[in-house]
Amino acid sequence: MGALGLVFLLVVLGQALAEDPALVAALAVTGWLLWLVFVAEFVFRAVIARDPKRFWARNWWQLVFLLVPFLRFARAVAFLRAARVGGVLSAAVRGSRSAGRLLSGRVAWLGVVTAVVVLSSSQLLFVLGAYDTYGGALHDAALATITGEPLSAPGGLARLLEVVLAVYSVAVFATLAGTLGAYFLAARDGEGG
């Protein structure tokens, strides 16, 4: 399921970028099929849970992300935009959780989650119209995520995302510093003993 979560993220991100109608249709069908697999897996886990109360207390938020794609059936434009944003956020959460399950190394996990954050934030900026091209959104989102550099797009969403990405950038480098420090301390203690 972990690998499918990462594939799902790429499919959702690719849907808004694809221009060929056949590719758009193929990605949409693939996205819905993967979504059905996730729903089936969630239902299966709920049915076999030893303590259903504990299961729902710990996993209620996953139900929210599984229900978000149904907003696509709404007719109002605001709901359609919310559905696209919700789909991107849902894929980002599932992709980062999948990375956590697949990767045991902290640095590898951090790299994959950072890639998920960059792709998801650039997709949000592009889908919501903060950038005219996806390339510009991807470039600015990558710089903001890695260096904390401000986004060049105006607007409240860009400013909010800018702050979130700057905080994420600090957390990433703090984690990397801690990981490297622990590695070198372990290596030093190994030499002395």
C-alpha cells in the first residue's frame, strides 16, 4: 500500500498538468481505481480491528481524506476548486505516510517527504492560479521549501504557504543537523571504545 500511495500522489499531480485528453482520462481512471483500493483497504482494516473504538479514534482523519474526492461531483465552481485542492492535499498526506512506511532511514524519509511537500505545494499554487505555469510554481515552491526563500506570487495563499514552507525548511535542516550530529557522535564513540 505504501508504494501505491506514492503512485497515487504522482497520478493526482499529473492530472492537472496533462493536456492530452486521452492522458487526462487515463490518469483520472487510474486515480479513481487507486482511490477505490485505498477505500477497500481502510474498510478492511476497520472490519478486522480488534478494538473498533480505538481504530476510529486513531483513524477518523483518514476518512475525511477518503471522502474528499466526492466533492468533484458537486456542481458549484467553488466546490470543484475545493475538490481539486482537497485531492492534492489528500494525495500529499497519503504519499508522505507511504514514504514513512516504506523508508526506514530518517534521511531517505525526509528526502521523500520534502519531494512530496514541493510537488504538493507547487500543485496547489498552480491549481489555485497563483502562477500561470507549473514550472514557475515548482521552481518557487522548491526554493521556498529548501531555502525558505519567499514566493514571487502575490496573494494570501502564497503568503500563507510561504510561511508554512519556511517553517518546514527550518524543521528539515534541524532534523538533518541532528541526524548528522548523532552519526558523528556514534562514530566517535565507536573509535574511542
